[in-house]
Amino acid sequence: MNYKLQSRIQLKKERLHEYYKAESKILNSQSYTLGSKTLTRADLKEVQKMIEKLENEIASLETYGNKKRRVRRVIPMD
């Protein structure tokens, strides 16, 4: 793997880790109150959708160039 590809994978893994932490915080408490202010965390469905997208992108990048390609010849017959 080249350096650019490795750095993209690492960046996406770090971002995925942050989304895992956000998901955990949302699951523990969707909203909370500090003094007179009530704060609501991000939408759980959106965070989970992004987690799935990042996991798929990472898997795709990690298998990039590892797939065997087949070439077949086809001879049309009358």
C-alpha cells in the first residue's frame, strides 16, 4: 500500500473511533441539563449511518489492489 492510501485509512479509522464514542454517549444519555440549559446530543440514526458508511469505506480501502482480476476471452460463434 502506498503512503497516501495508508494515511486515508488511518484518518477514517480515527474518525470512526470518534463516531463510536459519540454513539456511546448518545446511548448513555440523549439529553442532559446543566443549570437552566438543556442540551441534546446528535441524532442516533445519523451517527449509526455514518459509522456504517465509514466501516464500508475502510473495508474497501483495505482491500484496494488485493483483488485478483480475471481476464477471459470470448469468441462469438455463429
